[in-house]
Amino acid sequence: MNQKVSFQYIVHNKWGVRMYLDYIKVDYSSKSEKERGELINRDKNHLGKIIQDRITKDIEQIVDRWYKLDDIGLIDEEGAFSNLLKEAEELYSFGYYVGAISLIGVAAEELCKKISRKNSIDIENLTQFLLINLLGKREIINNKVKNKLHSIRKIRNKFIHANNEGIYKNDNSLIHQSLEIIKDFKEVLKNTFEVTELNYLEFTEKVISNQDISFIDFKYRYRNLLNEQNIDLQIDTSISAKVFTNFYSILEIDINSDLFKEMTLLDLNSGIPFVVDLTLPQVDEIKRLKLEEQNVIVASVLSKVSSTGQTEQWILLEIQQVYRGKIDFFQTQ
């Protein structure tokens, strides 16, 4: 039986010296292809549990670190530097500080190259030190940006070309400097490129269609984006659910699908549409009442307040009255 341990970590040996224990995979080459695949899948599932366990144990610290990062708005400028910045922010948040510092150093170099190309500057044989000074001398970047870029360069070199390995053992210094180097680079971007005014509809469609970020991430960032425009959609933290009784026009009834049962309602006061989830007894009630699209109902609906502080999932509580005529709300506007 193969006794290799599927694990990878830094441990201390019996002399108290740190070592790198690297036993992630078991050699299943002697097994049949079918059995090998099953064993590997089982190991991958266990690795997934190890990753989940590490994240769960550190979740509060991950969130706290992420929340310390500064917002700078939307900079609609393509370049390798923006992807490197995103990766560096995630590395910092998940506690990989040297990696974050390294990537910001690379991002700053890529940014300087992009600025140089825009201004037809030959960067061959120029070090980052000389390139930053040249951009400053030609007044392509201002003194604030120049100083921030030099600060980034120095922090990066301090850790990448360290002569003393003890520099990697001071966690407090690593945490502080990885945060500062990210903040410095974001300040450089803010003072180099124009922060773009958003077309909210185009922005929403682009982000969702391109799947740049998950929908749960998008909802949180979009809420904050609207708040910048003095549109506060958040509900008081003391409220866990909201109940509304109003006149609603039925826009759509979906009760024939095996996957979901729902009804799209239009609030006739606000003009805002929303979808309510239906239970099987409510489906029977809708059939009994012979409700049709464009009918108007007086109903009570409930929505729990989500972690973004907004109403999201709507539940139908009861239908109190039904108006049998049909109203096309949008044609009356």
C-alpha cells in the first residue's frame, strides 16, 4: 500500500527547523485507468475540503484585509497592470504578502512601459529607476506619481532582492508594506488616468454579459457605486424583512416549469417590477382564481433583507383582491 501523505505545508522537524512538506499527489500509475480516475477525483474532493477549511478559519481576517483597500472608482484603461493589480489585491487579502508586493512591482513596470509607448519613448536598456526619472523629467508624470513609483520600486526590491531572509519573518512589516504598496499603486493610477464617469446601464450590461465578476460580487459593488451617486438603497440594519401590501399588475405567470414556480409583478405605485417565488399551494390558488397576465391584484409580499442591506428574494404572502380586467401599465405611461 502506498504510504505517501497527500499534504503540502511548512512544518517544523524534530530540530525545530522549518521545512517544506510537499506530498499533494499519490502515484496511482499502477492502477487501471478507471480506478486511477476515481482515486484522483476522491483526492481532489479532499483537497477542496482542505482549501475550504483554511479559508473558513481565516475568513474574518481575509475580509478585514480586503476592506482596508482603498476604492478609486472606474479607470477605463486596458493594460496588464490592471489584471496584476487585481491579483495582488487578492494575494494580500488572502495573506500572501510577498506575492502581492512582487506583483505590484511588476504592475508598476508595465504601467511605466505603457505610458512610455504612448509618448513614443524608447525604453530599451532603461531600468525602472531611470525610466521613472525620465518620465518625470519630461513632465509626463507629476512629482507625486514619480515619488509613489519610486516608493513602489524600493519596497519591491527590498523583498525581491533581500540579503537577509529574516525580512520575510516579520509578519507585521510584511502586512503593512504589502498594503502600502497596493495603496501607492492605486494612487498612481488615480493621478495618471482619468476616473471615468459611468453610464450605469452600459456598465451593468457589460459586466454581467462578460462575466468579469460573479453576480454576488457585482450586486455588492453596484450598490456601493450607486451610493457614490447619492442613491442609497440600503435598509436599516435593525430590519431583517419588509412586508408590502399594494396594487400589483401581473406581468408574467410561470407555474408550468418543474424547476421553478414564480410570478412577475409590477408595483403600480413605483412602477418597479419584481419576481415572487410561489409555493405549490399558491400555484393551486392562482389556478383556482384563474389569474391571467395583466390582471391587477391587491396582495401582500415579503422580502428578507440580504447581506447587501437590500430586498432581493420576494415571497407572496396572500392575495386579497383581484381585478379581472386587464391593464397594460406600460401603454398607459
